[in-house]
Amino acid sequence: VTTSTYGLGRGFNEALMTRMADAGLGNAYYGQTADDLADPFNEELELLAALCARDVRLDLTPARGVRVEVLNTCASLPGGGWRLPDVAFGGEAWALVRLSIDASVVPASSAHAQLLNASVSWRGSEAGEHGSHAQAFSLPVLPAGEVAALAEDPLVRRRLAEVTVARLQQEAHAAARRRDWAAVEEALRRARQASASNPWLSGVVEELEALAARRDEEMLAKESMYASRRAMSRLAMVRESAGLEDEGDVPAFARRKRVQGRAGSSRGVS
């Protein structure tokens, strides 16, 4: 049994509601009006009907001299490892990982450096069904000039922008609750820069900037918290990662919304 929470209007405590959802291993939603709650109820029901993998666990075992940092807010599990979102058919859960590599890890006589072992395990949709997958990761040893010339992976760049903007939304939330509007505006300015090449993220930041301009503490706090939480742990579709889908062709639970608390705010996003 999981517990999801639904906040309504301006008067609820968004920090409490999101923590309750986290403790219940569920999702957190809110609506500005009662009509706006139809979207999140639809999202939840579509997701429950489409789930194919639950209790997804990621374990990372770094080599000696390698330090691992998971950048998005995956919950840490007892004994190590992280919990990833449940996965629906056609979807994917993801984690953004930063490795800090000590110079001693680089071999003197090998073309590759072994960095870490990763494994994912999950519980299937049928009773008693389980699955797992393990993978070893290494990188080629290259001169510094060749490393600088490597092309960025566009998916990793998009995910990094999502996590960066989400962290800045968390800063904006905390500043709004302190009523430090200068700090709110600074966080949103940096979020605007980080989202410059992403139409969806730019739209999210634009909505937050409008709330900040009105000095609407309650709605800015709620929208920044829910938007940050969604970006950090959202379930994406495989087609999105490959750049093969538009926003009108994905399930409700995977749509990228400009405003979390308003119905229909994913239209026109690409």
C-alpha cells in the first residue's frame, strides 16, 4: 500500500504534504482549485494501470578512489543504494550521477579505467516476479586535449539542466518562506540561465517569475516545491529521451507541465 497526497488551494502545508507522500512511497500533487485536481487524479490512475516495475532499487559500487554522488533526490535505502521511481510500460526511471575520480585510479598501462559497478533490481507486476540487471562501467584513458574535444551527450545535458533548475527552485522556495524576495529573484535569474535551451524548463521558470513579481508567497512556495520535486524524480518516456515524441502523445503522468497546480498547463510544450 502506498500513500499519495493531494493539496488544494493556498492554505495547506506543502512541506508536510510532500513529506507524507515520500514516507508513503507515493506521489504528491496539488491543485489551485478543485477543478485542477482532476489532472493529478487522472495522472495517478493512469500510472497505476501502466506500472510494470515497482520497488526499483539502484546500487552503485565505486572502485577504490572513486566517489559517487547522486544529484537528483532519490531516496537513500537502508544498507546503501537508492530508490528509483516505479516504472510504467514505455517509460524509464533515471538517476544523474557525478563521479569524482582520484588520479590513482587511472592505470599506467591500460586503455580503460574501471570506475564502478551498477545494479538495478525491481519487483514485477505479477506476484512473486522479480528482475535485476548489473553493469560494469569504465572510461577510456585519453589525453586532456582529447577529453576537452569530446561532444556532450544531449540527454545528460538535458537531465543536468532539469536537476540544476530543480535545486534553484528549492532555493526560491526557502527564500519565499523567509520573504527574502531579493534571494528569490537571484535564484530564478540563475534558473533562467540554466533553462535557456529547454522550452519546458523556460516555461516553468517564467511562471515562477510571474508569481515572484506579484510577491505571491503562498503560490510561489507551492509551485516551486512541487515543480522541483517533479523534475527531480519524474518518470520519463523512452521516446522522450530519444527525441521522438511530442507532448500531446504521452500519458498524463509523463507530461511536462509548466504549472503543477493548474490543469492543462502542459499544452504547447516541446
